[in-house]
Amino acid sequence: MIEGRTGKWETVIGLEVHAQVISKAKLFSGAATGFGAKPNTQVSPVDAGFPGMLPVINRFCIEQAVKTGLGLAAEINLHSVFERKNYFYPDLPAGYQISQYLQPVVGHGRVSLDMPNGTVREIGITRLHLEQDAGKSLHDRHPSLTYVDLNRAGVALMEIVSEPDLRSGEEAGLYLRKLRSILRYLGTCDGNMEEGSLRCDANVSVRRPGAPLGTRCEIKNVNSIRYVMQAIEYEARRQIEVIEEGGTVEQQTRLFDAARGVTRPMRSKEEAHDYRYFPDPDLLPLVLDPDWVERIRADLPELPDARKARFMSEYGLSADDAGVLVAEKETALYFERVAQRRESKVAANWVMGDLFGALNRLGVGIHLSPVSAEQLGALIDLIADGTISGRLAKDVFAEMVASSADPAAIVEAKGLRQMTDSSAIEAAIDTVLASQAGRVAEYRAGRDKLYGFFVGQVMRATQGKANPALVNQLLKKKLAG
């Protein structure tokens, strides 16, 4: 809820996510799809809209869409139709986009969100349809001309349309992160928003709680989850101000200006009839074999929700810890390799604490971690068998991050093996207590808080190498005497 000048308002949000299908070829041609190629080097006559060129459906793209629909617990429509969506734009050479409208390949589904208060919310999916992407217009290469790059033209997109079930920018962020996680687990979209392979349009309206839906505005082509959240919050407050000042919200398409943090009008909102949809005469209806769909279902990987439940039951992790570890497929796989035959909570703490901290400082993902899962597991083993203490392990880990060296080699090279010789530790304690006679007297007179000071002094005297359990055992005996 948002508190306006005249009372409470509810934001109603539906998202349209355009997810680029992972495929080596485009949806209706054999042209390549790799990111970063020189402009107009991955274009077939079909993509360029040459006369007489006929589209041919890429079977693998259909399989990727069906797999995504199954991952979203959605209905798979065995009969679907490709249609022409007509509009003019310089980077759409044919003057129309081949898309789906009335009969999409995937119907109603759902995405479950773990809310901050511990509850679970289900967000409805209206449909998933396949369509070809347009090219890209470049406005910054010449002072008076627009350049067009058709490399992206014809690339397969899955448009995933949610029900208007979201109620805040924060919920929209949770939804997008969960959807991206599912797509990555499935291997159907890489979710890389920086490269444009995942883009989002947000439909935003406001109403009084319980009132009918208000007039919506669509914010187009937002390419960052953070920007989606900011755009929604700004747009909701803008609409509330318009209504509270006696105005009327106009249905329109708007753009988000990330530099200023505001939305601005782009054009009046088109309706479906403006695009003059009609079945593409060059493509027969798409008819799927039910057995083929079931084979795809049988081959689905373990998805985030199922993996979270398994991590909680198999590894005894809390819901919060399990949720963090399964959010990205690579993180979940990394954790499982570290936790193999080891204390799972210890493994989780090292991954979510020290490793995540190091990766954040380096600005890299876990797939580029300088410390492998096997190396981190070996470090945990050195703590478990008493070779090093937990304190020394922090120093060893820092060196592992810097050099990617194995922990055992670092321990030997730097002489960091834990001191377990009780006589050597006892000698260090004697030296410390002799140099702190006054504080020893204070401790024995009742200042128990000084105990931590003595422990610190002994650890310093042994350069942090003394076994902490032995230090405590021998120190207490000495102080008691």
C-alpha cells in the first residue's frame, strides 16, 4: 500500500518479460545468434525481409518454450498458431513481426515467491508465447542518421506474461529474480539483462483498496531488475498524484529514464486491434505430439523450489540459507561439492560468508571464483582434522583468493600448521602470565572478564597457531592455580 495525500492506494502490476531463447539458430532461419558479432553479420534473407523468403520453424526453439512452460507449471497447448503482428519500425524489415496472440504455445502457469515475512505467494502466468525479435536501431553513431543492426532480428523470444498479481516494486523484483532463476536452471535463457537477453515491460495502475482496476500505463524495455523496481515505484506515485490533483491517468506507453529516476511518455498505448493480427499464411498451425511433450517433462532438471526443499531435508539447512544457496544454479552445485561428506552447515557458512564476500569484492560470479569447490572443501578438512584453527583458516582463505593455490600448500609454505604441542603452549602461557602479573592478580580477585584478554595474548604470542581448545584448557588451569 502507498499512503497518498487523500488516503491509501494499492498498486497493481503485471509484467511482460521477453526472454531470449538459448539456441544456436534463429526462430525461423538458420542465421547465428551469438552476442557481440559485428553488425549485420548474422542475418539471413528471411531476417532481412527479402521478398519471397519463407520462414521455417526451428524445432529446438519450440522445445525450449515447452520446457519453460513445464518449468512454470503451465498448460502446454498442443495446438498453437503463429500470427503476423503488423507495425512499422526501421529495424523490422518485413513490416510485421511473427508472433503468437490468440493461441499461444503455453497457457496458464504460476511462479511461487518466498516473501520476506516467511509466507509464499503464487503469481499467475497468463501465457508464454514465442515470437521473433526485431533488430536494433543505433541513434548515437551519427548526428543526423539512425543506423540499423539486424543481427538480433529473428532471434527467438519467449514473452512471459504475468497476471496483474504483483503489488509493489519489491514484489516485482522478487518475481523477476525467481523467473530468471527458473530459466537458468532450465537452460532456456541465460537471463543476462546487460546483454538484452532478458527485458521487461511493466504494466502499472493504481486503485483504492478493493476498487476496480485503474487505467494502466506500460513502461517499456527496462533492462535491470533494480530499474524495474524504481520505475514501478515512481510510476505508481505519479499516477496517485495525477488522480489526487483531479486529473485522469491516460493509458500510454512510457519509458524509464534511469539517470533521472522518472518515467516519461513515449506514445499512446496500442491495443491488440491496432496491430491487425492475423494468422501467418506462410506457417501452418503448430501441432505438438503429446508423447514428445511428456518426454520433455521427464527430462526436466531439479528446479529451485524442489532443490530448496531437498537442501532443507538432506542438509538440515534453514529455509533462508537454502533459499540463498539455490537462487543460482551454479551456487547450488558449488555448495553441494563443498558439502560432500562434510558438515553441511559449516560448508554453507563458508560459501555464503567468506566466499560470497570475496566474490563481491572481486566483482565476479561464482563461475569465475578463484577458489574451487574442491579447494574450499579441502580447507574445511584442514580445520576438521586440527591442522589449522578456524582463525588461521581465514588467513589461508585470503591467500587462496589471491593466488588460487591449494590450502595445504599455503599452510606448509607459510608455516601455518596449528600448534598442538601442549608443552609449547604451556610455555607460551607461562610467559604471558609472568608478564601480566598485575592483571593475573585482578583476575584471581574476581575480574573474570580479563580471561578473554589472556586468551588473546597467548594467541598473539603463538602467532595465532595455538590450538584454541588446548589454550583454554591449559590457561584455565594456570589461572586457577
